[in-house]
Amino acid sequence: MAHVLIVDGNRHEALQSLSLPLRQSGFDAVTATTLAEALSAVDLNAPGILISELQLPDGTGLELLQHLRAKGSSIPFVIITRSPSIRTAVQAIQSGAHDYLEKPLAPSLAVRLVETLIGPSDQRYQAAVSPVAIHALRVIHREFRRPGLSTRMIAKEVGVSVEHVCRLVKAHTGRSVLSIVRERRVTEAAVLLRRSPLLVKEISYALGFRTLSMCERDFRRHFRCSPTEYRARCRTEPSISDD
């Protein structure tokens, strides 16, 4: 069964207009309400398509899209919004979105959209997923702020060897355990840089980095700029409004 990940700050609306119709058509629809939840859901559910509201409580659908594309994901991605504009439509398509649509979507349109991008539900199958990998990923997304979080600590909590947890997480996500920890930390750092007055040093320690230089190194690798440069850029860019 193909997974569809729906990201919308209004869970009730997402359930009624998208999730239920898709489930009735044979798709496994999973919902998330924030950028942080969506990042966890991508790892845990390996969705075949992602439909995201433009404006989220802790970020935007564009940021989620850009994050996925930056790490090489080609998952079909659709942006939906109640306040479409040419500017955000261009940003979405240029960032790699497959479509940009106005809310609310008619249930029949949502089903046709998913079938067009990933095929009918009866032509898809869900690869076997290791419970150990899912457990490990849940630990990562719950504990990523813990200083010194290591593969050994994660393996101990899951109850398997380090080699076993590394192999299963790699098979499920295509990434190493520690790379997922680093990605989770820097994406959370980006949210805090945009939305909090905390200093970069305070953010780095709040997210479990041992040193400020480690935070800056990992952030630069992911976003191709320093945390300070990222914050300055966010302040000069026009904000996305979805009122």
C-alpha cells in the first residue's frame, strides 16, 4: 500500500478533505501538522508522495520541500494553499514541487492527483519495514537534542547491536544513523534561527551540539551558509503569508 504524507496545520481539515478520501481509495494516508512532525514522518513512513500546506506553524511547506531536495530526495511533492500567489507558485516549482494548488482540494481531485503521480493504489506495494529501524528512528527524532547522542546509545535503547541498527536504518532511509541526527539538529536550528531571538551559540547547545564550531560546520554542509548568514538572509527575504 502506498504511503501518502499530508502536512497541514489543521489536522481535522486534512483528515476530512484529504486523508479519508485517499484511504477509501486504498492509499495509506499519514498526517503531520508541523514541519518538525513532517521531517520525522518522512523517515518513519517513507512516503510515496507528500502534500503540504504552504504555511505551517513552525515553518513553511517550501522549507520542507527544499530540505528534501537538498538531501537528494525526488519524492513527488505538492504545495497547497488558501492564498495562492504567482511569487510562491514560482518559488515552489523552482524548488522542485510537482504541483501548486489552491485549497480546499475536492476529494476526487486529491485521489486523481495521487494516482497521476504515483499510480493507483492496487499497482503499488509497500516494502517490508523493519520494526527495529522504525524504533531507532523514533528514538532519534525524540532524543536528537540530547548532548552526545551516539549510535551506541540508540542501539542500546532499541536493544540490538550497533552494527544491526546501522544496517537496518541505512536500508530503510539510505542514510546513516548519525547523518539523520545531524540533519534533524540543523533543520531544527534553522527553525529557531528564523523564529527565536536566541544567539547561535545558545541554539547550538540547546540542540545537543558539543561545540559551536560543530554546529556551524554541520549547518554549513546542509544549508551552504553559516547560521549567522542564514538568519540574516531570512530577515531580508519577504515573508510568506497564507492568511
